[in-house]
Amino acid sequence: MTKRFTLIAFTLSLFATVTLISTQNQGDPTLTEVWEPSPAVITPGDWTSAPSDAIQLFNGTDLSAWTGLDNKAMWNVDDGILTVTGGTGDIKTKEAFGDVQLHIEWRTPTEITGDGQDRGNSGVYLMSRYEIQVLDSFNNRTYSNGQAGSVYKQFSPLVNASREPGEWQVYDIIFLAPRFNDAGGVTAPARLTVLHNGVLIQNHVPIKGSSVFIGDPTYEAHPPKAPLLLQDHSNPVSYRNIWIREL
């Protein structure tokens, strides 16, 4: 009898704790920030050029493969480099993709302004939903699951492979799109592998749902292919040599 009452008391206590956590996890973005452990800082390597079967999404001359607000991509193209023009909105590819290998090179501004999430912030969104964070994470502490190379607010990078501001960096990404049944349920989550400057930082992680700033990620059924999206976070982050391979 005593054991039974002990089990009931434990169950009620666990339910109360879960309820309290659920209530607290609404409206405050800091509740989902993970600061420790801090990924170890390492020295990155180099990267390779595009394979012959890749689709070149940005060739250094124009934004013909992209669209944005009012069906026009308004970011700046100069000397082979694409740079965020703050306030013009996100841009996304005209073509939709599912399972892919993506190569994208990016650079945060040499002139450092702001800190934490306000320093060289942008993002690479697979299927316009699942974000790999772009951020100046060189000597710039922020929550670990929001630093460069994180699956935003879901998975911290295994290590911090960031180069100094103003230096070109690269993401090589292997992405498997989620699978849904006819009722809209998830039969297989999206999965992601990321190399940052040649270093493995995300190892086939199961994405928990669409990237969100507040609260927990969830899935909503969507088509098997959707555009790649680059985020306008009002910071002049630059991109070049963007190519993709359908898997």
C-alpha cells in the first residue's frame, strides 16, 4: 500500500513539473537558449569547387535563379559577391528542392558592430523552413544552439569552426527532406549533416520541425520540394559560389 501511494505521489509530482515547464516555455525566447557546454574552438581547413552535375544558384553575375519581395530579389551583386541589403527581405530560389547536397560560401562584415545575435546574422533555410544559422561566431559568445552552424534552437554545432570576420567561410550540407503520410503525419523526420570549413559540425541529426524563435519546433505537412531561402536579418552578410545537387 505504501509503495502504491509513493508511485501515485511521484506521478503527480512529475505531472506538475512537466506542466510548470510547459507554462514557462511560452513567450520568452531566453527559455530555449542553451549556453553550456560551449563548443570547443578549432582551426578549420579549406573547401573544394563545385562538381560538374551541380546546379549553380549564384554564379557571381546576377540573381536570375532567385526571387524575393514583389517577385524580385533586391540584394546587392557586386564583383561576383551577393550581399544582404537590409530591409529588402529574404530571397529564395525559383526552383524547389528536396533531398540535396548544398555548398554555400559566406562572409560576415570585417567591421564589427553589435554582439551575440546582432553580429553578422543571416541564415540558410532548407525548404524555406529548416535553418542553419549564419553568424559571426569568432570570439562572439551567444547561446550555443544559436551560434554559427547550429540547427537554429535545435542542435548546437559539435565544434566552433568559425573564421575571423571578413574571411570567407563555407557550409557543405547534406539534407534529407522529411516524409509525411497521407494524413499529414511524419513518417521520417528531416535529417541534416553539415561541414563548416571542412569540419563536421552536425552529424545526421534528426530535425525536430520548422525553425522558430520562441517555443518548440513542430512539423506541418508540406510538399516534397520547396525553395532554398537566405535570410535578411539586416546585417550585410555576403555570399558567393552557391551550388546544389539533388540527391
